[in-house]
Amino acid sequence: MDIDIDEKTYARIAEMIHSEDSPVGIDAKKTHIYILYKLGQIEKRLEALEKQQKSGTG
């Protein structure tokens, strides 16, 4: 799978979830919180698009 993400964003996310204390190098809690946050944003955008489609303004 190819991840289409620019290097600056990739580095920012990697730095955000990095953990020296973890054997795998990332903080699992931060990682999951970030994933859930982004899923919430996607859900809100999808709901807005669905409302727009139903109202015929899209």
C-alpha cells in the first residue's frame, strides 16, 4: 500500500506519536487518539456531504 502523504506532514505525525519508552517506537495511546480524532473529522465531513446531497445543493 502506498501512502500518499507529503514528507512534512509525515514527519509531523511521526514526531507526534513517537515514544522513546515504547519497544516499537510509538505511543499507542497517542496513535489511537489521533486515529479516532481523524475518523471523527471524516464522519462530520461525510454527514455534511450527505445533508448537502439530500438538499440538492451539491
